[in-house]
Amino acid sequence: MRVLAKLRDTDRVLSQQVATRIPPAAGKVLSAVEEAAEGTKLWCGAAVVMAAVGGWRGRAAAAAGGAAMALAQLISDGVGSKRGGSQYGVDDGRSLSARCSAR
């Protein structure tokens, strides 16, 4: 456990040092990209670009990526939530985004 604690502390220190070197304008852009990447917005955008300009390989990659995202979302929101005893596994009629923002 000491090794994990040391790694966690080192990661925190390095992250703080890196964060202080990022210009404020770049920080805002990076924050927006990070927020988009946490959901599926960024990846859906990448899939659209690949499908539009990537020819048949781009369309195939976009379709495979979209199917993988959908499957991962189903597993994490459905099966994963119910097995973990999460309140979000219960269908209370609210959308996923409404349930997640209520945390």
C-alpha cells in the first residue's frame, strides 16, 4: 500500500506542476476538450469526421467505434449500475444526464 500511496502523491505533485505551466487560454480549451471526452461527444465528433473524410475505412472505423461506445454505455449504465447497487441502475423516468447531474 505504501507504493500506491507514493505513486498517488507523485502523480498529484507532477499534475500540479504541469497545471501551473499551462497558459490560462490553453487551460480553458483543454478543460472543454476534457469535458467532451468524458462523455461521448468528442468520440462521436471524431467518428463523424472519419466517416466523412476517411473513405470506406473511415466509415467502417466510425461504425465499429460507435457500436463499441453504445455497448460500453449499455453495460456501464445498465448491468454495471444494477450490480453495484447504484441508485442510477433504477429507471425512475429521468434521462441519464439528469440522473448523473443529480449527484
